[in-house]
Amino acid sequence: MSHARGGGGVAEQDDRPGLDDLAGRLRVQLHDLGLLERAVVHRSWAFEQQVASNERLEFLGDAVLDVVVTDELFHLRPDNPEGRLAELRAAAVSEGSVADVARELGLGEFLHLGVGEADSGGADKPSLLCDALEAVIGAVYLDAGFEVAYELVQRLFAPRLAELLARTSVTDPKTALQEHAEATVGELPRYETVGSGPDHRRTFAATVRVDGIRCGEGSGPTKKAAERAAAIQALETLTGHSTSITVQVPPVGLAGTRGRGHTG
């Protein structure tokens, strides 16, 4: 099946599902399938075929994803301070979270990968899936506008946001991670945190390792917020959400409740 439709210019590769199938899974009406085609082109395939990759669309879609998730959290949690909102956003748009959404869409089936990347299981790599979904969001934004892109992100990420907002940590995430690490490997988590930017807009990025293995990353406006976000991701990675977390009924319905981003 050829995928050089809509002006995408990508050479025929195999009989993977067509782009109209992907648009159907996204539940969006698109005018130019060439943009969607570009969104599933990994740089390894682009290099082999001498075509453009999805990296520019990924850059754009990453920004759209952040804006929509930030807007949702800002309105759904009006009493939460900036640090807590930053933690929730970091968890919602983490590589693992975005890759999980991509898997639910079956996005890996559509990826154009170079020979080596395909042979090494690239269609299920979290980093590639995350990048591709962000590129798809960017393509939808360019083709159909911010309102449609907003509603797409809102619908795709509603279950994750509901889950995040429904959790109540029994203890601070860093304490919970410390207890888990001590119980399982007999040592404390190790954090590496760096700051960047001017003093009035300082941001921090944290990485946490357990038993020498990097298992969580996070960012935030303070060192504490970044490390808390990294600890949350590490707990999800190590426990599958099963430790120190109490899940309650979500107090707010998310999907289909707003399209605030386009109302001004």
C-alpha cells in the first residue's frame, strides 16, 4: 500500500494500515494527509529515503500538548499551587504517559522506520511513540486548527488526567519512593537536579536513579517540584501505580466538557 498521499512524498514501504485508518482512530477530519504522513516518518526512515522527518511537527505538537494539558489542569484544579500543577503536568506528558496513549491508538503500526530501527523493535519504543504522537498532534494543529487539536488532546489524555487527579498520595512521593527503594533494593534513591534559565524564570530538571537505574524524570519551577515529579514517574515505573497510592472516584469529568483553548 502506498503512503505517498496528500503530497507527503514518502516512498512505498509495506502494507501497514492507511492514513485514513489513522485519521479514523484519531476521529478528526483532515484536509491534507501529507501532514499526517510526515508525522509518522522517523528520522531513520527519512535518512534512508531522503525525505523530511517528523521532528519539526514533533516540536510543534509538544508545545500544543503542553498548552492543552496546562489549560485543563489550571481549570480543573483551581486551588492547586503552581508547583503541584507542574508535577501533574510533568506526569501527564511524560514520555511513558504519551507513549501509552500512542500504544492505545496503535500508532506503532503506522511508523515509517529505517531498517535498523525497525529490526530493533522501534515501533514499540517509548521515545519513538512519544515523538510520533506529538508530531501527529502538530499535524492536526496545522491542518485543522487549534480547536480540533485541543479537543483531540483533551479526549486522548482525559483518562490519564482523571487518574492523576483521582490519586491521593498517602505520603510525599519522594518518601514513598524512598520506602519502596529501601524495601526492594536496600538503598536510597539518588537524585540529580540541574537548574537553567534566568533567575526570574528558573526551571529545574531532575533525574532519579534506583539501584543505579534511571527510572524517573521530572521538571518544575523549583528543585523540590522537579524531584517530586521525578519521584512520581519513578513510582509509576517501578510499581505500576500499586504503591502508596489510593485511587478514588474522579471528582470531575474531563472528556468532552470543554474546548476552552479556542474560546478566548
